[in-house]
Amino acid sequence: MAKLQLNSIVKYANKLGKDPVVVTQDMAEEVYQAINRAVFRGTLPMPKIIVGNYAKKGFWGECEGLQRGSRWGEHYTKCISIEKHMPLKTLVRVMAHEMVHQWEWETHGVMTHGEKTFFIWKEDLLAKGIRLSIII
Ligand SMILES: [Zn+2]
């Protein structure tokens, strides 16, 4: 599959509006990689991405971080879980939100919705047409 640019994805997602799509594995991975390249300069190691029916469990996305070895061990991301049925625009926002959690975890060992490690990505994401918020 060709590498999709984030701005093409965001433009297309805005065109689709609120029409839900069935999120495929490829789609979720393309969105992850496009955000990683455009916003995180390709620095995030891609975790396992799991697409499933999570909305009925009460969430759209989830980032699961772990540590290797001792409490001082390396922080890494085991997986990002993503809901299967939502508009493409929502997928982009949910993925960006979870990727900020991945970045927080791997660089600071925390997952927050705070100003210091979460919302510092707000402007960079907004510049790409993605709104970072706590509630999707
Ligand atoms: Zn969150």
C-alpha cells in the first residue's frame, strides 16, 4: 500500500464527515504511520494495533504501556486498541490521542491528560487539522 500523507487523510476524512466506516487493520496502521511521520517525526515505534468492538465496552481507543524488567526498566507500548466502527475523522482523532499517550509513556513514563505531557501536542496536531481533546 502506498504511503498516505496525513493531510490527504484529514482532507478525505473531513469530506466523509460523520459517515461511519468499518475500520480495517490496514486503515488503522496507515493512519498511525501518517500521524507518526507528520507529527512525531517518525520517532514512535509502531506497537501492535488491535481493531475491535470497544465502543460497547465504553471506549474508542486505548493505549497499553508496559515496562521491561524492574521498575526502572524501559517503558514500551504493548498495543493500541481501536474501535472498529466510527467516522474516519474520529479514527484520526482517537489514534492521535492514543499516540500522545504512547509518547508520554515512552518518554516520561506517564499517561495523563495534563498540560505538561499531553496537551503540549495540541498545537502540532491542530496544525495538521486534528483536534486533541480528552473526550472524543
Ligand atoms: Zn486518554
